[in-house]
Amino acid sequence: MPKSTRETVDFVNGSLLSLPPRSENRYKNQTVAIKIVHRGETPEEIAKRDSRFLREVEMLSRVQHKNLVKFIGACKEPVMVIVTELLQGGTLRKYLLNLRPACLETRVAIGFALDIARGMECLHSHGIIHRDLKPENLLLTADHKTVKLADFGLAREESLTEMMTAETGTYRWMAPELYSTVTLRLGEKKHYNHKVDAYSFAIVLWELLHNKLPFEGMSNLQAAYAAAFKNVRPSAENLPEELGDIVTSCWNEDPNARPNFTQIIQLLLSYLSKVGSPVRSIPHRLLASKNALLPPDSPGTSSLMAKVDECGETPKAKTEDKRKGPEIK
């Protein structure tokens, strides 16, 4: 994904308007993040990216939650642009890398996991599957106390899953059902549902608790092969029993056996209640499970921060094999 450009977007009520040349990326005295979607070269590529852009904007404009990055506006001409709030805390990936070799305090990790689960619960309640849940797509507020989901370029409505390409997202965090029992032919379609996000959440939760790369020592493709064909998972042996049960249930090989995000939230809250009151770094709001939606006239979620290199990937990670749907470059 390209680095954002420093320009200002004028828009009214989220309408698609033109992008005037300005010097700063500000809107109404607010610093914003700008994602530029390049149209591609061939007619087929242009049509595909145009469709993906419109789909992403439509989804962002109808879903709003405190744990989804806020959508501000978009324009289609002269270039396709999506404008969102700018989160100064960087990606969860960068935050964890900077913390290593230390780990998050368990209750802080659970607090982050609750933020993620609440954002996912909101998406699923609107029939939207994220499909690319991983630390690079989770952003932190400036105080590093709140996590918000971002990057909905691969999100799709669940009613359309039978038309989705299976190999979507980043392999290391992908659910096994995204692969068939034999190597998928290029472009083959496969049906799956929202439980693919529960699997990805389990891998992220494991990462929050251990502050290690899941399937360490494997490339993304090797990790995916081990998970899909050998039922290999990261070790949950060193986790408290209840947390181990949550993680292993979420990455169960059978999607139907995985809990939904409403159940995941309750399980995490139950664990927090048993280990005592949250530490000061965990906001009191974590003890409430209500999933409040913001007014529809404030549309929202989003897909970008200002700086791409804040994804926090190590040079090795950047060279690992990744495979997504059509890249936006």
C-alpha cells in the first residue's frame, strides 16, 4: 500500500468529491490519514480496483464503532482516495516489536483483545467478514490504550462468500478452511463464513499473550500449510487454562466449533473478573460488554494510517511470502 500523500480532502456528508491540490493532510483542523488507490494499467485491472474501492467505501460508510477506525470521506476523481482518522499510536505489530523481548501484562493483552473482539462483533453484526485480521491491520490510539480495526480492503459481505476467492489475507493468520484438501487451483472459489475471523483472532490473541511471531521459524506459506494440512497450531501449553481454552476453541479446525465474537467477549470478561480488577492501564470500559453503535450520520471504519512503514515488520517478515487478493498499489 502506498504512503499517504499530504493533501486536504473537502467533502460533504461523506460524498465522493474531487481532491483539490493542497499542502497538508488536514480536514476541519483535524489531521487525517489518506489512502490513495491507484487505478491500475489494464482495463480489467482498472475495473477490478474501481469495484473494490466502491465496495470498501460503501462498507466503511455504513458501519461505525469505537473500535473501528473512523471513516471521514472519500473521493473518486481525479484519483481514488479514502480519508480516515489518523491514529498516532501506530500498528499493533510495531508496538509489540518495540516491546520485545518483554511481553504485555496479561490483563493489558486481554484489554486489547476485547477491543478487537468488540470491533469484530460489530462487523459481523452487519454481515461483514474482515478476512485480513492481523497485527498490521490493528491500530493504537496515541495513549496506547485502545485498539481499532483498520484496512477493510479485503472485507466482504457474508452473503457473498460463495463468490469469494479462498486464498485471501495473509497466510500466517488465515483459517485452514481457506484451503482445500488439495492445492487450490488459481482463482478457485470456495464457500466459508465469518468463523474465518475467529481463527485469525485466536492467532492474534496468542501473539498478544506471548509477544512472539506465531509459527516462528516458518515462512507464511509454511505456516499456512502446517495449519491447513497438519492441523498445527502455536503451543498454548504455557497459557492459563481458561485463556488456553479460549485460544484453542477459536482456532478449532471445525469452524462450527469456534465461538462467535459475542461469546468470545463474554469469555474474556469472565477471565478478567476471575483474576481481579483491571490494572490502571486498562480502561474501566473493558468491564462493560455493551457494543454501542455510533449514530449513522457519523459513518465509519477505515483502512489506513499515515505511514506505511509503521507496519512494524522486520526485514525478514517483509520478504516472507504473502498472498492476498488483488493488491492496491
